[in-house]
Amino acid sequence: MKITFIILSFICVTRYCFAQEYTEREYDLEQLLEEIFAIQDQDINYEILYENLAQILSNPIDLNTATEDQLRSLYILNEIQIKNFIAFRNENGALLSVYELQVIDGFDESTISKIIPFVRINSDTDALKSLLQRIRNEENDYLLMRYNRTLEDKRGFLYNPNSTTNYLGSPDRFYSRYRVARAGDFSFGLTVEKDAGETLNWSPTHKQYGFDYNSFHVQIANKGVFKNIILGDYQAQFGQGLILGGGFGVGKGAESITTIRRSNIGFLPYTSLNESGYFRGVAVSLQPANKLMLSTFFSSNWMDGASSTDTTNLFLSSISLTGLHRTENELQKRKIVLETNYGAVIGYRHRSLEVGAIFHETHFSIPIMRSPTLYNQFYFQGTHNTNVSLYLNYAWNNIAFFSEAAYTIGNGNAYVAGVLTSLTRHFDLAILYRNYARDFQSFYSNAFSENVAVQNESGYYLGWKYTFNKQHMVAGYSDLFQFPWLRYRGYTPSTGHEWLIRYTYQPSKTIFFYLQAREETKIRNYNESKNLYSNENATKGNYWINLDYKLSPQLSLKSRIQFSTYDFENSFTTGFALVQDANFNFKRVTLSIRYALFDTDDFDNRQYIYERDVWLAYSFPFYNGIGIRNYILVQYALNRNVDLWVRWSRIQYEDRETIGSGSETIEGNSMNDVKLQARIRF
């Protein structure tokens, strides 16, 4: 019976070209990104944030050992699909080919095309080999080298003897990574990076060893009672992320169902370029009994911060998370406070029930004493922070319940609970409630929230998705939230709401079309310059029309119109972007081209648009003002083991004579960036 499954599914899948080379070189992540990622409208570095997800997805999971939480962490499968896959594997044994997914109930063409790049089947014969042999024979073994630079001179690189903001290093950015990994078995990695303006320097007294940023890890998994051991840099994802949410949390987006639940996937190697938000030390997970899991960790890592002194004591007025050390001022903040973290997690799983308890303590070598403002009165102060929590997950038929309750010792509580269900084969529903006290304090949280921090918020979320057939689908959500205390640029307790609706039409594999509308309302201060801090509701609207169409196996096009509105303080402003992409595939060469026009009235209407980039890099620049944006990306497969990328991008403004501010200022109305990358497989 099993060989029949494989033969039938192979015939079905062959015509969809799911060969390994195809998925690595031609699979377009853009459609998946636009579905699962949150709406980009905050002034944060999305490129580094999403690069974290790229690192997780670059290590495909083994379908024969994947847990429900690992499958859930891909944000692709719903609860029914996960349940059907586990049942199929339990009934038929280990999969021999990914093509067997075709015969599992609920795995349609669209689902399989999304999940194929992120899964694999490890050979049973590999288990008989030694660890050294498995490492030597592993295909996921590569060296990555990347260089990029802005061609125009920025003010910080033009030496000014009277300035303290001169960049001390070159305008070149270097990045290199070596990694060999097999999901569920082992992972070894080393990452180094120098940002533009930073120096290469060997100075142990200043805690710099060549490159400004160095990261490493060694992981061994599933060795008897030891389910996971990591030395070096790692993240921790337990419960719903109220205390330990180091993995990638997506937030609210067009994928309105699967993204609201966090996966209980434990410890993960950290390989991102974000120079904060990770642990450095040791993490161990043990399974002393079949249903019991014990996890513990210890971390000691130097952090950046701004130090100050009063009459007798040294303290930190803020912690810096940028990871940039280009000027004398930035170097003075570099690695001045030692952050120590330790904790433990105990988890119990029996069939569809999962419960656990988490303990986490953070200690700073220098006390944090923030400069007081109206809104930060309940932010963390001091040297110690201790959190505890309980989490409970339970699945019954087509209903999955998840929850976590946390408490900061001596301060506030945080609660989150939700339900995912498939009411019919066509209709999925998600409901979530959260309540985070204004004095709840957690440095490594990543739970579902409207705020950037899991603090000072309560709300109700309702997400839904209705699939009419293979061609038509409608999805959306509504979110009602409340801020019990003041927040940044909102100096009064307030309420707000947000909704999104998206219609998708895919009549064939060569055409993909969608319409999307989203609106958000919440208060915002005005008259800030007069220190009056009056406020009123501000409403932001985003509207997208998108069409992907493939003219031939070698040529595909993408057309998009983005439009936004911002209504605040008797002012109604707008912004839009027109985008045309062309993607060519010629045997060993892949070419991507973009031409975009944009016109925005103000910064509140800036347009975030995903751009294709080199492997394991994401580009989410915002278009603001009036101008033109172009880029060209070329990938060339030199041979089976070597891939090369070249990327050139340019932005030209029609409404300004300088670009940027401060040390990042460029004289002129255009900016050009080049990026080179090479990947060598061993």
C-alpha cells in the first residue's frame, strides 16, 4: 500500500517540478511572506527581524521526526492538516518521499507548494553512521560570504575634526557565515559581521575580536535522554512567548489563523545578525520519562547601554539594541553591562494535553535607572527581574486551545489564551484574548500584541478564513485593544481597533491575484512641541491590489498598487506606490528587476514593500516622499556547489536635495547600493 502511495503521488507531483534544485533556486518566498508577515507600518528594522525567520527556515525540518510544534512554527499548516499528517505518519510509518504529502487529506497543491522548501526526508541509513560521518555527508553544509556598500558618501565618512560623530571604519559591510546542520540531529555554525562605519580590531580589553559582531553555536539533538544541547548562542521559545519568546513571532497579517499561536519548540540555535535578543551560554533539554521534558539554561552576555552617574553610583539610563559601533559615542556604549540569564522549564505532554511551568531570572551588573517621562513610569528599574508562568495547550477534534499566564515577581501579570478551530472544511476561525499589565516586565517576550512590548495592553482578536474552492478565498480579522496606561506618543489611557480583509483569486498556477484592505485607529499626541500633549484618534488605512502572472516557464511578472490614507488632527494625507516586477529564469541564471514609483504626503504614509534579495537576506525598505525605486538581482549557479549573487538598487527623490539625517546624510537626491554574495556548499 505504501509503495502505491509513493508512485501515485510521484506522478502527481512531477508535473509541479518539486525537484530539490527547483525549490532552492526558483521557489518564490514573496507570496508566503505577504501572507504570514505582519503589516509593516512601524519604524523598526524589519530586515533584521525577518532575517531571523530566514535562518530558521534555512534548516529544513525532517518530516519523519517533526513534532506538531515544529510543523506549527512554519505558519503554513492549520490544525486539521497537522493532525492529519501526524495520523498518516503513525499509520503508515516513516515517509520515504515528500511526494507522499499529496495523498494526505487536506494537503492541496497550494499547501504543498508552500511547505516543500522547508521540509526534507532524512535517510534511515544515516542513523547508522557516526556523528562525524553524518556531518561530512550532510548536504546542508555551506559557507556564505556577503559584501554590500552604499556608493554615495555619507556625512559620517567625511572627516570633520570638530565632530564626535565621524565614522571610524570604512563604508564597507562584511558578513560571513559557516553552517552545517541537520534538523533533529546536529548544528554547528559561526557568523561574523562588520557594519558600515565599524572597524576591524583585535582588542580583548574592549571585548572585540576582529569583527565587531561574532556569533557561534554547537547543537546536538536527540541523543538518548538528551533531547537538545546547545553551547554558544541560542534562543528559547516556550509557551505563548510571555516570558521566553525568542523565536519569530509574526503578529497580525493576511494569514489570520495560524500566526496568532506561538509554537512550543524549545531551544533553537541563534544565527541571525540582530545583535540583541538572544542568549549566550548553555541550554539543555532532557526527557527522563516518555511524557516529561525538563529544560534549563544559563546565559552570560555583554550588552550595550548608555551609562550615567549620580553623586555616588554608576547606572544605565538606557539599553542600546542597534548593535552599531561606528562613532566614538557609540563605542562608549559598547558592551558595558553584563546581562546574566538563567531559568528552567518543566513540561508534560499526554496525547492532546500539554502543560508546563517556566521560571526565568535576569540580572544586570549595573542598575537600570531610566530618565523619567510620563509614559515610562512602569518600565523596568533595578538589577533583577524574575518571571514565572504556567502554560496549557489542549486539542479536541478540530479545536486547539492554547494559553499562558505569567507573573513578574513584585509587579504585574500577563495572560493570553486563544482557540483555533476548523468549523468546516472551508471555514477556519481563531479567537484570542490577552491582558498585559502596565508593570509586567519581560525582556525576552514575543507574545501576540499590538504594542512592540508585551506590556500595558488588553484586547480581543477574531480571525477567520473561508475557502470557497481552489480558486477563491476570503480571510480577515478584527482586533479591539485597550491601553490602560500612557504609551509612547499616546499620553492617556485609550482604546483602539484594527481590521483587515483580503480576497484571493487563483484561477490557475500561472495567475495569482488579491485585494486587501486594512484600517487601524488609535490615539496619538499632538501639540507635543508645546508640551500640551493633547491627543485624538488617528486612523491609518492601507489598500493593496496585487497580480502575479507567469507568461512562460522562464518569465513571470508582478504588478502592484499600494495606497494609504492617514486621518489625524483635521488633516487627511495620502500615499501610494506603483510597482512592476519582472523575474526571469534561464537555466543557471535567475534575474529579478523592479521599477517602482511612489508619492507620499508625509512619513505616516510611507510604503513598506518587500524586495527580493540575496539568499538569507530580506529587504523591506519604505518608500517615502516622491521618487523612483529600482533594483536588479542576478543569481548565477556557477556549478552544483557554488552560487553567486549580485544586487544593485537605486532610489531617486524628486522632492529633496539631501537624503537621510545626521551622520547618514547624503548630499544629493539619489542613493545607490550594491551587494555581492557567494555561497559555497561542501
